[in-house]
Amino acid sequence: MDHLTGLELDDESRAAREANLDAATEQAEDEIEIDSDNYDTSSDAGYETDDAGSVSTSLSSSVRDYAFENGRRYHRYREGTYNFPNDDLEQEREDMKHAMMVNLCGNRLHYAPIGNNPQNVLDMGTGTGIWAIEMGDLYPSANILGVDLSPIQPEWVPPNVVFMVDDIESPWLKPQYYYEYIHGRHIVMAIKDWPLLMRRAYDHLKPGGWIELQEIHHYPQCDDGSMPPHHEVAQFWGLINEGLAALGVNFNVTHLLEDMLRDAGFTNIKCKILHVPIGTWPKNSILKLVGLYWRTILIDGLQPIALGPLTRGLKWSKEEVEMWLIDVRKAYMDNRVHSHMPLYIVWGQRPIR
């Protein structure tokens, strides 16, 4: 059965898909082949995004008392800690990120060698919980704990998956040496004290346990000169970086993750960098789908990503933000620009002794 579609595949179809996935991951790690026939900026015929909604949990009214700002819903628990919304639109975007990541990584949920029977697993910043749920299905022996500031996870989950509303930058409830594996993905926009978080993860891992971080560096890169200087997308992410810095968040830590793990005491550190295409310009069909997902995620995320950093951090008005985003949306749709963003996948082990 195909992991993504849930459809039964015959041997030939399965082999073809696996070969395509392998080729996609190989190109993403090296150089993505361009589809020279794909310069239509108005249509992506045959490529549609998943409409994956999330079911909310039933928790106490105090936790579910959301805050509203600029027409979007934000978490109330430790309000202002995370500068992005948690409403239904954002949940759909988060689930689309998961689909993109699974395609890009060849159906892998992790790279760290955690064995076949991990026991206690932590998902930091679990979001909608989709990664934790799939890990629970994949490893029935494991107890999966997903932690997030927002109670937006489904009610019906595998029996070995539990969600908790908490701040991962606060002291953890579980004892030291508790986890075999700690996972974090797409949390770079939220964390203010990375060295402290790494030390805390180290303390709570069993000797021999693994930590893995998967983070995209949100700044467009281009290898063939097709992105002009001062491109609107590059300007956008420069402003987001500036706004988050004003709010105490370092948005440029992705390329420092490997060093931070080493400084915290982890060993056997590995780093894999994959290039996430923006748009449907790749020739490989898997990467073309990944690029469609990622561009859709970025365009759908323009307002929720921009509002917090630009209005809270740079003191823009909502109207100023909306006017600026018109040009950014147009720029994203130009398939003549072969841009991508690097995905850093870093994992390391707490020494056995």
C-alpha cells in the first residue's frame, strides 16, 4: 500500500514510485533538473493540493479560550509566545507541510537510527499532531507525546499517542533520561533560546538516545541566475527576519543547528541538506509536486506569517501588510524563477557513557 495515497499498488507500480522517490531525494540533495516546458505562470494543470482539515480536541475552556488579532486566531496559553495563528486555515497549511516533507524525504518520517522498537518519543511543537500520529502507527511499541501551545490535535488518535498543551521552552514534566527519541520540525519561527532547549533535550534523553531537527531556512536561493536582484520574495523574508528579531526570535539558526547539538554534548551528529523547490519548475514529478505544495504553503502563509512579525515587530498597520503582499503573491507564481529553500535535517546522539 502506498504510504501517502492509501492505495494498493502492484509490484511494477510500487517499483516505479520508489524509483521516482529515490530520484527526487537524490536531486533534492544535489541539483534539481528543470522542466524546460513548464513556464506557464497562470496554471498548474494536473496538480491539486490536499484539503486536509484537522479535528479539534475537547479540553478545558481556559486552554481553548483563543485570542483574535487582525482577523486571525492565536493561542491563548502563554499568549504571544508564538507569533503565528492556529486557526483552521493554518492547520490545513501545517498538514500540507507534512505531505510535502514525506514526499521530499522518500516516505521517511525520520532519519535518526532509532531501531524498530523505540519506547518513549517526544514531538516538540507537534502542531496538528500528524507526524506523531503516523509515528504511533509506524511504531506500536512506542509511547508518543506531542507537545504544543495550541490544543488543535485530533480527538481520535492511536492508543499510544498523547497530546499535551505546554511550552517546550519551559521546564519539562517528564524526568531526566526518559526519552529514546526527541523530534522537532518547523519550530524555528518559535524558539527564542535554542541552547537552553538543546541542553534540556540532552538531559531528558536516555544515554544512547537520539534527537532530530528538521528545519527549512526560509530564504530563497537560486542556482541559475533566474531570480533577479531584490526579488519580492527575498525582500519578504528579509522583512520577516527583521520583524522576528525585534520579537526575540533568531530566524537564521537553521545552519547553526549542527553546531548547537555539538555544543550541547551530542555526538554522532549527521546533517543532510535537501533543496525544497518553490513552484512546479522541476522535471521530476515528485519534486514538481513538492514544489507545488511548498509554493501553496508559502502563498497561503503570506498573511499569517507576515502579520505577527510586521505588525508586532515592525509596527506596520494591517493595511500596509496587505498592500505589500499583493506583489509578493505575484512573484511567487513566476515559474521562470527556479528558486528553492534549503531543508536542514540534523540528528545526533546522547553518548552512551
